[in-house]
Amino acid sequence: MKRGLIYIMLIISFGNINAQTKKDSVFIIWNDITKPDTTRAIALNNLIITDYLNRNSDSAYILAKQVYDFTLKKDLKREHADALTSLGNSTMLMGNIPEALEYFKQSLTIHEKIKNKKGKAVALINIGRVYRMRWDFTTALSYYEQSLKISKEINDKYNQSRALTNIGNIYNEKYKFDKALDYYLRSLEIDEDKSGRAITFLNIGNNYTKRKDYTKALIYFKESLITGESIKDYNIQSGALLMIAQNYLDQKNYTEVINYSKKGIKVANRIGNIYLLSSFNDYLYIAYKSKDKIGLSLYHYENSNNLKDSLNVIETEKKLQQIKFDKRRVKDSIVQVEKDLKLKLNHQKEIFQKKQENIIITLVLGGSLLGFLIIAFMVRKNNKRKRQIIEKERVIEKQKLEKLLKDQELNTINAMIEGQEKERQRLANELHDSVGATLSAARLQFEHLQKHVDTLKNKDELFTKTSKLLEEAYQEIRSMAHAKNSGVIAKFGLLPAIEKLAKNISVSKLNIKVEDFGLNERIDNTLEITIFRIIQELVTNIIKHSKATQASISLTQYNNNLNIIIEDNGVGFDSKNNSNKDGMGLSSIEKRIENLEGNFEIDSTSGKGTNILIDIPI
């Protein structure tokens, strides 16, 4: 279900954008200085939303910056707030979440000042989206509820529906399915927009899928498909077809998987979505393989691999464009700082020269030698003091410039590190998808040979092709030998995954021991993955901060609770100091556990190691 859910989020993120804008006409309006300033700003901002935001985020950012500067200069407050929203959306797509949050908050402030309640409601939803991405569901929920309250006051049904759907998504993430469903149904009652209704149908289908009620889920997925077809929205149609195909795949109804995947390919071709085409070909590969249709299975397997290669090329090009764009932004900011510094120094020089002229006039008018000597002495003393002040200001400005450069360098390094971490995860996924699929294809070839060994005429060709598949798998495994893959969780369960984690992380100076009591049965797979990620992050903290030589992980299952104790003999820290918790990411972990309705306690003192106790209902 993971692929379908990702596509639903992509549809919802920035609303339904399927209108085609005549770019040339919009740019003509933007460049026409005889047009009203508000008309020009609105035209360019609408072009950003409809034609650039979901397709080319760096270009969207550059255009949004132009609207931002223009509306600031012309004092167009409402249009300036809209430009800040576009800057927030584009920076969020580029991965800069803190900067996006700042833009959304600035937009909210302006809407509050000009008393634009509709704009305020939209800004509150955008801020809630940021906190939801940070797993801070409590804060996100607060912003969504504020938006809902304002939208009700002004009878704005569209944004009421958006807020209700987002609140439903929060409760869905927190496994409160009945409450989530209630909000989705309330959204449907007031939503008059067919695109919004179609998306809500997808969310309800997802809700029933999480409950494993595939029959009800299908009803809503198909309702979304019908709605998407009625308004000719191919994004919604393809999303619904993907969810339906996945639903039938979960039920092992391979005939229907083939039926809906073929329909999905036709729709995905109309919008040129490579991600969807790859997913549908994957489903067809699995379905035909299960029906022993070797030729068709291999055909769609190869199609899927070719499409994934195209996606990798596109992703690489995006990363290169992002690096170039970041370098240009850094360079522009440095040039601007240098320019401002030169202007300030020139201004100080002019002031200094003016004061010198005033001193000369005073000396000429003095008329007496005594007065001249006194004034000359005072001037000299004053000039010396001013030179010291100017010199200090120069030093301060230089230090500011050096700090700015260092900060920008650190930001660039952090971005590179983040990119490397994402690449490692991508390699891990590729090991599962690509190598696994290659070996499956090889097995299919061997099974085919076994069944038809006496009748085949092209045995040598099939043996050669099978050998080539095995060689490809070997080369792929060898090249990805250092990729980190925690996929063991899905196959073997939580305890083996943690044991493997401890074994892989234990080094000569740190030994990690794993103990379990009563953990005899598997728990929900989604919950297993969440718990594993939490333990993984806590173990990383031990390695990075504790300087420990011994650590232990204890898991105890009793009744409907899972108790986790993580201990180390390291240097410890002051657990009452919130800055220590934030610096090690413990606050984020605590929020995740709260979202699971669990308890999180830290017992640590400087020099005496750290004990962490976690209780989670299962």
C-alpha cells in the first residue's frame, strides 16, 4: 500500500492543479507596466502555482522571489502574503522545511494585520502541514483546528473541507480510525468541489485498508475513480487505479490486478507519470508471475526496471539542479553582503569628511592662537577616538561577513550530508527491489527449464539468459555492499531486526547486548517499523554522545504492552536540561511515542550513564 499512499499525498499536497495556463500571455501581463500592480502580481503568482510548483520547484522559487520583491516595493500586502506562501511551498518541495515554516508564519502575520480571514485560514493549514511532516501531530492538529474555526466563521466551505480532511489524516496516522473516518465524512458533507471529494474518497479507502477491510476500501477507491473520470482529472484517476490494483494485490486477486493495472498504464501515459508506469508494471510482473505466464511476467519486469532507471536519471538531474541553485543563492547573498558593507563604509567616510570640514571652519573662525591650539588638541583627540570606533566597526563587519560565510558553508555541507544519507537509503531500497526482482526472474527461468527440459529447443539460450541474470544480481550486490538496509524487519520481525542492528553496530570499544522476555508473537508491521526506528535512533545517540563501552536493549511483552529499556555505561547528561534533549533528538522521539499513546522516561546523570524506559500499548 506504500506506493499508493505516497501518490495520494502528492495529489493532496498543493491541491488539484490541472488547469493549463498560457505562459506567454501571463508573462506579457507581468511585463506590461501599464497594467495595475495588483493584476501583474496576481498573474505571475497564479502561474507559479499552476505551472511551476509541482514540476520545477527551483524555478518556482525564483519567480516567487520576483513577486515577493515587487509586492514589497509596491506595498501590496495581500499579494505579498501570497508570494510568501509560494516561497514556502517551493522551499518545502526543495527540502528546506525550517525556511518554509518561516515563510508561512510571515504570511499568517500579514493576513492577520490586514484582517483577511480566508488568507489566515489557508496560512494556518500550511503551517499545520509543516508540523505534520515533523511528526508533531499535536501542534499540527492545533493549527488545523484554528483554520477550521475561522473557515466556519466566514462560511468558507472549501477551506472547512480542507481542514476537516487534514484533521482526519492526523487521526489516521495515530491509528484512531473511527475518529478519522468521522472527519472525512464531515468533509464530504460540505465539500462541493468534485476534485476535493475524489481525494477524500481516497483517504476513506486508505482508512479501511489500514483496518484490513478491503471490501469497503474498494467501494471508496472506485467512487474516487468514477468522480475523477467525470471531471477528466487524470491525476485522480491514476491514483485511484493504483490503489485499486494494490487492493486486489493484497487479496491475491491477480485477474483484477491485471485488469486495473492495464487501465492504469493507459491513464498514466496520458500524464507522462513515470513513477506510476513503473508501479503498474511491477504489479503486472507480480500478477503474471503468480499465473505462471513467464513471457508476460518478464516483459513487465524489464519495463519496470527501465522506468526505474529513468526515474533515477531524473532524480540525479534534480539534485544537480538543486546544487547549482544553492550555489547561486549562496553567491548572491555573499555579493549582497559585500555591497552593503561597502556602502556602509563609504557612508562613514562621508560623515568623517564632513566633520573634518566643520572642524576647519571652526579653526578659521577661532581668531586666536590659544583658541586654535585648544581646538586643534580637541580635534586630534576626537579624530583618534573616531578612528578607533571606525576601526572597531570595520572589525565587527568583517567578523559578521566571516560568520555569514562559515554559516553558508556549514549549510552547504549539511545539505551534502543529507543528500548522502538519502542516497544510502535509496541504495538499500534498490537492493530489495532490484536484486530481489532479478533473482526472482532467474528462479522463473529455472522453473521453466525444469518443467520443459525435454521439449525445449533453446536450452542453451535460456541457460545463458539465466546465468546473465545471476551475474547481474551478483554485480548489484557487490556494488551496494555498504548500503544500509533495515528491510529485515518486514520479513522476520522486530526482535531479529534489533539483534541484527546490535550485531552490525557493535565495535571493539562498544558491545551491545539484546535481551527479550515474552516476545513470542509478531505485532503490527507498521508499529514494528516505528519502534525499530526509535530504537535505532537511541542506539545512534549512544554511539555519538555517550562514549560508552557497554550497552543493553531489553524488550518485555506483557498483556497488551511492550516495555523497552535501553541502558549504557557512558558519560551521561543532565536530563533536566531541555537543550540536551533537543540536541540529541530526544524531544522528537518523545513526541513519536506520545503519538503511539506510550510513555517515555529518561534517567541520566552526568558521569553515571543513561537509562531510557519506554512503554507502548500494542
